[in-house]
Amino acid sequence: MISLPPRRLGLSFISVTCVLLVGCAPVSLSDLEQFKQGVQQRAQPGISPAPELPELARMGYLGQSARNPFQPTPVQAQAIQSGAGSCPQPNLNRAKGALEAVALDQLTFTGTLRTGVSGLTALVVSNEGRLYRVTQGQYLGLNMGEVLTISPKAIAIREWIATGDGCWQRRDVSLTLLNSQRN
């Protein structure tokens, strides 16, 4: 084996590569030109133009005489107005509290505090991690839930549920203490 300095080895490698590449070059490109001409002769013409679409007949909007689908029908509107006075109604004009924007399933009852004046105060944590003090008579939840009673193990809440005919139903639910659910 012949040992050459690294510089001479690089030059000899480059010269051998150039000799090999020159030997592989084609002498004439006539076969490539013939192939190109054959492909061009067999080529299909471009895409044919799209067919003419027929002119559609124009229709006028006749909805002025029909009822508006986004307004209640007169029969439904009368039922809502007549039924509203004869069934229980929540106070919709009162100011809403901060906990009325949070659903009950996003609240966790974590404990109580005893206060001298109002008895027990419930400690409720929202899904955002904020701690709230809740007393009897406060409202919480999306359905206007009023806190009826607070015990060391649960908060009793009365919610208002719309029935759809202008009336409301009351529904009693509760939040139980987090640790008492495991027992």
C-alpha cells in the first residue's frame, strides 16, 4: 500500500473522479431529442371549455306575508302571557351575585365557619381556585339557586328551572362536603 500525504491524496482523488465523469458523458443527445419530439406529437390538446350553464329563473321573495320563524306564534305568545301570572316566578329584577355566573358542578363545598350572628357560613371553592364565603339567602349557580340551609355536611339549594311555557319550577339540590362523599 502506498502512503501519500493528505494533500496529495485529496488531489489524486479529485483527478480520478474527473476522469471517470468525463468518460461517462454521452457523445450525442439525438436519442433524447427524438424522444422529446415523439412526446410532443402525441400530446393531447388542452382541456375543453366548460359547457354553458342555463340561465336560472329569478324568484321574488314572498316571505313578507308569511310569519317570521324567529318570533313566537300568536297562540304561543298568548299562552306565555296568560300563564306567567298563575304560576310561581323568580325575582328576575334582583342584582346577580358573583357565584351566579358559575355552574353548580364547578363549585366544591369544602367546609364551614361558625359566626355569631348568622350561624354557619359555607366555604365554597370555584373551579378557578377562588374561595367564597356563602351564607343563607345568597344565590349561586346558573339556575338562580338560593341557599336555603347550611349544615356541616351539605348546602341545601332551591333552583328555578324554566318550563318553556312562561312558568318556572322549583328544584331542590345540594352541595355536599368533599370529604363526606368518600364515606
